[in-house]
Amino acid sequence: MNLKIALAGNPNCGKTTLFNSLTGSTQYVGNWPGVTVEKKEGRLIRNKDVIIQDLPGIYSLSPYSMEEVVSRNYLVNEKPDAILNIVDGTNIERNLYLTTQILEIGLPTVVAINMMDAVDKNGDKIDIEKISKTLGCRVVTMSALNEEGVFEAANACIEAAKEPVKECPHVFSGSVEHALAHIEESIQDKVDKQTLRWHAIKIFERDKEDYKSLHLSEDLLSHLEEHIKDCEEEMDDDAESIITNQRYEYIQKLVSTSVVKKHEKGKLTTSDKIDRVLTNRVLALPLFALIMFVVYYIAMGPLGTFLTDWTNDVLFGEIVPGAVDGFLSSIGVIDWVKSLVIDGIVGGVGTVLGFVPQIAILFILLSILEDSGYMARVAFIFDRIFRRFGLSGKSFIPMVVGTGCGVPAIMSCRTIEEEKDRRMTIMLATFIPCAAKMEIVLIMTQAFFEGNALIATGMYFVGIAIVVVFGIILKKMNIFSGDPAPFVMELPAYHFPSIKGIFIHVWERVKGFMIKAGTIIFLACIVLWLLMNFNFSLQLVDLEESMLKVIGEKIAFIFAPLGFGTWQGAVASVSAEIAKEQATATLGMLAHAASEDEADVVLAIRSLFNNNSWTGLSFMLFNIFNAPCLVAIATAFREQGSFKWGLFTFIFQMCVGYTLALCTYNIGMFVTAGVFNIATIFAFVLVLVILILLFRPVKKN
Ligand code: GDP
Ligand code: MG
């Protein structure tokens, strides 16, 4: 028999960490709220009959945000067998607010106080017995990070599921309880006994969702309304506030008698001290830039370069092709099959895999930043800046997620309640270079800028700049105007990242690369090879007469204003839409084909772009800052929820990438080499248009 346990709790209280420990899965753990927007299921490692459900983090069960709706519907309508309510022990007062609501649902509930390692380190004492007695449910302690007490917590849930549910604590004052009793009486034939109190409180709060789900008649509603009004008059406050305030009072009393904090109020914790420097108004941004530079410098530095050189030039340049060649020759396959395997598959897929070690190093470093709690501060820092332009810092969270992959970045936009802001963030989130785009950065900076880490850091900040600039431009348009959504985010305490957590992050990324390389990139490389080696009459021909060249030349004019209007540049750019790292694979194959004896792919790539750094830069900018890959485009269409909005997003992104590359290339060539033509004029006009859109005054109403 299956037993369902739902994990519920505030954002960032450690639900996913616990979920991973309990089920042995590798879900994304992020040190900021909003990472889990969909619920995920897994089975308990030691007892496969038990299903564990990870829910999005929520602060309350009022249906204000998408996460709250998802979690609430699940808990109330689907009724798991037990709820494991995770409470961040370092922040117990805030977390218990949700607990009081969860207990009202009337399902067997266990409260697990998490982060006990941090609680102990702070020297705080929590009286578990007392809390358990007051709330009337089992209370356990654990440290999900250290995997201490996690299975005990799960077992407590299994036990609790077998017991009858105790009456839930009486949180509210006499007159509210009086009104609630009246409401319970009026609706008791409509709902089952268990959930009676939950619905009574929701009705008291005039919760629209609950009204709808209960199908109450007009008569009954006006009758109930009398009770609510009476109480409101007596308390001189509106019903919703009465409930909220009394919850807080109740929790305050509970915490004051059961938790002893060692820290006196006003004394700074270590995290506070670190934050004094890192989130300092003046220093925050320069420090962020410096930290990102160090990250890219290490990834692109001696170790990273050594690994990439080895994988690209030795492993996929000599060892693998040599071995494959030897093997294929020994079994006597014909030449064109040999070429397909060596030039097509090893050449293309190999180039993509060649950069994986460097990407892995980058991700180890980014994961450390994220897991330690720093990235949450970055969102906070950007909120301060964004707010001045009418953007919400909430929009920055998807962008932190986006350094990994654009798809989850777009998904995490669901946490933005304000529709206009959400749509806009979906349009902007993928401008932050993802891991696959980093491959383009790596190969192009190696080809044109001697692997300079400043260029890679620069690309990251160009991404942020695009978000800010176009965020402001869009926000000034009527369809997106409006005040920024309030951004309340608790900054988690800094902690040392867990090796397991980092391993999971990096492994997920690397695995993603491998899977893509083995499937979609693999297929694309075969197709490209066929196009490169056959003409339209399906005869085996030289590159010069191939289908690919003919097709490339037909579309190359589109890219001429960007400086890379060659058939190779066109083919690489178009293929990058399949998956961004395909650009690397395509360039690798084209470079191999262009120079038979050129061992160094990177040098061969230079010659594909006329050895002109502006051309190389333009290619890089266009492919990083235009629309994301197909999967991400499809995700954006889905999340925008309408074809028109999806199309608008796509066209907008294409225009941004094209404009950026066009302006950079033409103005660069004009300034450094005095090249002047119609495209130069166009570039200057575009810059002017952007400046006007950016600085135009808008009437506030
Ligand atoms: P969720 O948002 O509730 O799913 O929380 P996550 O599982 O993503 O964890 C949020 C952050 O808290 C991560 O940085 C975790 O490493 C950290 N964390 C989780 N459990 C513990 C714990 O027991 N102790 C400490 N110190 N940190 C924890
Ligand atoms: Mg989570």
C-alpha cells in the first residue's frame, strides 16, 4: 500500500535537500527561494511504499502566488497521508506561521525543525517537547544538510499517518473562535469533519478560492457574512488582518516560552558582518564584478585551458580519431563512412565535449557562490538597482538560474505574480549566458582573444546590461508599465557549501551536456556531414560543391551586415538554434574540413572569420544574445501561454542579438579601421534609437 508524504515549508528551509536525502534523487537545491516551482515525486529509499512529494516553498496558504496555489491545492484537495512540515530552526518564528495554517488542514502532520547544525552553532536552544505539546503534533529535529535525523523524520510521518489527528491548537481569541464555531455549524454538511476548521477559517478570511470550491448559496453567504461582520466590528479590524495578527501573536507567545536565543538582539552574526562588506551600497557591484572575474579567470586559466587543450587537441584531435581510424581501417570500411565517423561525429561532437572540463570548473565555482548564499545577496543587490528603474529584483532570480540553462530559468519566472513582470522576465531571462553559450564564448575567446577571462566576464555583464537596458525600455512601454512587485526575500545565512550539493549541481550540468552531445548534437553532426559531403544529386563531392555551401550562401546575406556573411558563418549561426553548443560543433567540423592538416581547431576557426577579431566578436555576440535554443524557445512559448506572446518574445530576442552584433561590428570597424558604409550609418542610427527609447521621459499617472 502506498503512503504519500508531502514536504511543505517556507522557501529555502531545506525541503529539496531533505527530498534528495530521503529519495536518493538529485533535484536542484538552490540557496534562494523559488527554485522548486513544480512539485516532484520520489520514493523513500528504505521503504519503497512511501512516496515523498516535494512542494514549492510557501510562506502561507493564502492563494497569492503560483507556488501557494500549487501547494495549497495539493494539500487540501489531493490530501496526502501525512504532511512533513519543515521549519528552518534558525528562523523559527517566521516559519511557524505556515505551520499554524498547515495544522488547520486536519491531516496528520509532523513538524521537522531543520538546520539544527546551524541552531547548535548559534548556541540557541529549542524546547521540542513544549512546541509539540502546544501545537498538538509530533515535532522532530534534523539537519538535512548533514543527513542527520532525516529518516527519523520520515518514520515519524509514517507513524503519524496511522494515528487519528488531534484537535488543532486554538490560535485565535474568543470572539474569533465564536464566529468560527458559527461558520463551522453552517457548513458542516458540505465538507468532511477533518477539514471543517480549515474551511471555516478560509470563509472567515473571505477567501475567494475557497468560496468557489464550496459552491455556497447566496443565502448562506449573506448569513455567514453577518458573523464575520460582527466579529470585525468587535475587533475593529478586517477579518483577514485579524487572523494574520492573531497567528503572529500566538507564535510569538509560543516562541518566547520555548526558544532561547543565545544572540542578543542587535548583536551582529557572522553573516551580518560578511554582508556589511558584500552588500555595501558602494562596494557591492564592484565586488560582484571582481568575484565573477575571478570565477572566469580560474575557469579559463591554466588548469581549464590545459584540460581543454588536452581534450580538444590530444584526446579528440589525435587519440580518438587515431584509434577510430585504426579500427575502421582494420575492419575495412569505405572512406566516406570513415570520414563521417571521424570528421562528422568525432570532429563535431568531440568539439562540444572538449569544452566540458572547463564548463565543469566554471560550474563548480558558480555552485559554490550559489550554495554559500552569495547569489541570494546578488539578487538583493540587483533589486536595489532594478527598483530605481521600476523593475523588481525578483526578475533577477531566474537570471541566476539561467547561468546553468535557460529552460529552468524561464520556468522559475512562474514565481513572479505580476503578469507584466513575468512576461517581461521570460523575454529577458535567457540573455544571461547559459552553459551551452559559454562554449561559444570559450571557443571564440580562444580563437580571437587569447582566452582572456575579461571577455568571458564581459559577456556575463553584457547579458546583465541587456537585461537592465531592455528592461527599462520595455517597462516604459504601456504593455509592461506598472510598479515593481515587492521583493521580500530572506537572506539565508552564509554556510559552507556541501560537497554533495556541488557535486549534484555540476554533475547535472555535465550529464546534460553528455546527453545532448550523444543525441541531438550527434544527429545534427551527421546531418551536417551529409550536407557537407553531398550535392543535391546526392553525389559525394568536395566541400566547395556541397549542399551545405549552396544553402549557406543563399542565407549568408542576412549576416553580411554583422561581418560574417560567409556561408560558414551563416550555417554555424543557424545550427546554433538547435542547441547553442552546436555552433561549436559546426565550427569544429568546418574548421577540420577547411584545413586538412591544421591540428589546431582554434586557429582554423580564426581563418573562417578572416582573422578579424571584430568579426569573431560579432559572431559571438549574435549567437549568445539572440533567441535561445529551440527547447528554450518552446519553453518560452509555453510559459507565455499564448502564441502571440511567444512569437513576440522570439522576435524581440532576435532583434536584440542582431542589433548588438551589427552595432558592435560596424562601429568597431569604423573606429579602428575607418571602414564606413551604409551599415555603419545604420549602426549609428540604431544606437541613437536605443538611447532615445532608454531615456525618453514617460508620464507617470
Ligand atoms: P528549499 O527551497 O526548501 O527546497 O531548500 P533547499 O533544499 O534548496 O535548501 C536551501 C539552502 O539551505 C541550501 O543552500 C541548503 O544547502 C541549505 N540547507 C538545507 N538543509 C540544511 C541544514 O540542515 N543545515 C544547513 N546549515 N543548511 C541547510
Ligand atoms: Mg526546493
